[in-house]
Amino acid sequence: MRSNICFILFCSLFVFGFQTASYASYKTGMAKYRVGDYEDAASSFLRSAELGHRKSEFMLGLMYTRGQGVLRNLQEAVKWYRRAAVQNHKKSQLNLGNAYRDGKGVKRDMVKAVKWFKIAALNGSAKAQYNLAMRYMKGQGVSKDTEQALAWLRKSAALEYPNAEYVIGKFYWKGISVDKDKEEALTWYRKAADSGYAAAQYNLGKLHKNGDGVAKNFEIAVKWYLAAAEQGHRNAQYNLANRYYKGEGTAEDIVTAVKWYMICAAKEYKKCVSKIAKLSPVLNPAVIAQAKEMSDLWLKEHT
């Protein structure tokens, strides 16, 4: 009896020491990671991961995905995500689903992607819930089922995931698995836009420009185009430039218009490239120079 108690005590102390060592290495790794000391961070995470610490396994997967402190290796990233995923680490489960969906580090397999998205979704990952909804929407890895898609979108939106809020808006706008209701759609679009989702912001700008489902209002259109444009949304940048060029919803400002045309042209957006080609020969060179200075500064700050 006494020997059994001693053995249990010994095992408990061993496990405690084991867990303490792995956690200490993880904490060291995170401290190094936050200051950009990626090589030392990777070494610390590896020590902890080899002891089975799931957060360290996830961080190693992330670093192999990004090539931080290690050579970028997507197969190695998947290995570490998998090790953490089977320990119920939901971010790793999500990333493993993404890997199978995109065929990065593993052979593309939508059935396996759905498997991992569902596990992460049931663990409360809003992104996984959204990704799972998209698979049901598109019939990828599962039979197409818009009702299931909407159910998962609602779970994701309940966690305030703006992508899901926006797509729910589309469901109401088009009447997919719900009665068509543009007012309800606009409510969801605004939720997503207020959360900073660029696609929703652009969409609200377009709706207000065209007077579709709302009163035509160029000032509100400019507000939402600008919000999306600042996040790099190319369609928003082009439409914002048009509003400045025509003086719709804002004072006419050719320099600012050309600035935004140049910004989206730098991303090889054909409409903007074409607009710059047409304007360059007819505009005052001083306008072009000022706009280029402004666009270069924006691109530098947003790269």
C-alpha cells in the first residue's frame, strides 16, 4: 500500500515537472516571438512541442507556414498542426481544415477539410463555422445544403464574425433558404461593415450609389467606399476615385481621384490602369506628380 502511494506521488511529481518544463519553454518562445526573435522562439517552441505542449505545436505550425525563424515548409506546418489538432486545439483544427481545402502541405481533400472544419466549429471557432458554411453553400466535401449553410453562418455571426454577417445579408437579399427581405439584408450588411469587413463596406457603397434597396445617397456611398478603399479593396478604390473625379458625394478633387486610380492601378486592376492611361496625357503634369507622391506614400504605409 505504502509503495503504491509512493509510486503515485512520484508519477504526479514527474507529470507536474514535465508540464512545468513545457509551459516554461512555451512562455519563453512567446516572449521571443513577440519581439521578432523568431529563431530563438522556434527553438523554445520545439523543446516544448516535443513534450506534447499543444500551443507550442500550433506556434511551430504557424512559423513553418510563414517561414519565421525556420525555412517555410508547409508539410512540416501540417505535421505540427495535426499534432495540436488531435489534442483539441481549435486553431490548429481550423488551420488543418484550411490546408486540406487549399491543398497546401497536403493533397487537396474537401472531405477531410470538412471533417476538421466541423471539429473546430463544434469547439466554437467562428472562422471554422463560417468555412464549414461555405462548404455547404458550394457542395464541397458535403452535399450542397443552403439550410445547413445558414445554420452554421448564424452560429458564426453569433460570435460576431463579420464574414458570416455579410453572407447572411446575401441570403436575405437573394431569398436563399429565407424569405427575401432587403431590410433584413441591409441590417446584416451594416453589422459586417461596422465590424470593418471591406466587402460589406464596398457593397453598402454600391447600394447607396445606385439607390438599390436604399435611397440614392452619394455622400453615404463615399463614406463606405473610403472605408473599404483604405483596406485595399480595389473595386472600392476605383469607385471612390470616380466619385472624387466627378464630384459626387464629395467636392471634386482631381488630385485625390488620380491618387486612388494610381493605387489600384499599382495592383494591376484593369479599370484603374485604363483610367490612368487615358488621363495621363491630358492632365497637368503637376497634378500627376502630386497624385503619384500621395499614392506612393499610401502604398508604402499599406505594404
